[in-house]
Amino acid sequence: MNPAGARHFMTELTGQALSVFMGFFAIMNPIANTPIFLSLTAYDPPDIRRRVSAKALLFTFTLTVIFCLLGKFIFNLFGITLPSFQITGGILVFMIGLQMLHGQQSKVHSPVASPDNPQDAIAGELGVAITPLAIPILGGPGTIATAMNFSTTAGVPGMIITIAAFAVLCVITYIFFISGQRLVTKLGDNGLSVITRLMGLILAVIGTQMVITGIGGAIRLTH
């Protein structure tokens, strides 16, 4: 590969990595999800919070990697074409973004441990980490759709970039969660609302682009 070709390749690779990372960041939105995490672990000591956060993110990462690696197999198994998935996933991502633009958040109902009985926190730790924290808050349908879309459209390089970008985001989310109380205090309700709406706008645009790409692919399949 000549120097010009190498530079072009690196530019495309960097652009794709940024696009994948921003897509994941917008849909997982660690800043807006931090207050939810704090409410789910309201009575837990710091060590339990760290364990819950680590388990939730590890489960989310594992689930996302599985869908990245087996995306094409799942498509073939159920007879799904990539354009149909892009259109459906794009609509789903767009709807999530639209809700965030209107300042709406899913109401999460989960039992919290009593401060008088700390054993309840330890006993319910894994359950809270998996549901509702990992699924559907962090690794919901939107995250899975985004992962499968990015990983199946650019071959092996796209798959590697998708997994690497999601791993970086999981580390960032963990940092947000364990230092969440200070972040929420500094941003305040207004700051969190602005960030949520901004992430919603980004998600809506990503969803629209997925639909446009899917329609284009569907038209090419019919010719």
C-alpha cells in the first residue's frame, strides 16, 4: 500500500471508530444513566456499588460481543437481510432518541435494599446488576441493534472497531458510575436534562441514517 493509500485507509478507520464510539455513547449515555445507577444502589456501600457496576458492564460487554460475532449467523438463521435490520434498528434507535429529545426516561422499578438490613444488598447485588441495569438500561435493543449494524457492514475490521469502541465506553461508564454522586451534584438537574436531549438528537440522526442506508440497500437488492 502506497503512503497516500495508507493515509486514506487510516482516515477512514479513524472516522469509523469515532462514529461507532459516538453511536454507542449516545445510546448508552453514561452521564444520564448515572442517576439511575445511584438510585438502584441507593443503600449500598461503595464496595457493593463497584461490584454491581463491574458485573453489569461485564455482562453488557459480553452480550454485545456475542451479537457482534454472531450477527451474520443470526441473520442467516432467521432469513433476515441487512437492509431490513438497518431499517428496523434505525426506527428503534430513532424512537429512543425522540423520547430523549422530549426529556423522557424509562421508569425503572427495582427493589432496593433496606439500610437496616445490609445483607439484602449483597443478596440482590447480581439481580440488580443484570436486570434492570445491564438489561435493558445499558444493553437494551438499541445497543444491540447499533452493535450489529456497525459490525456487519464493514467486515472483520468493522467488527474489531465495534468491540474495541464498546470496551472503551464500558470503562468510561464504570468511571462515571463509581464517581457518580459528584458528577450529578456538579451538573444538577438542568445539566443532566441538556445532556440527555443532546444525546437524543445524536441518536435520532444516527437512526435516520440507518434507515436511509437500509432503504438504499433494499432498493439495490430488488434490482
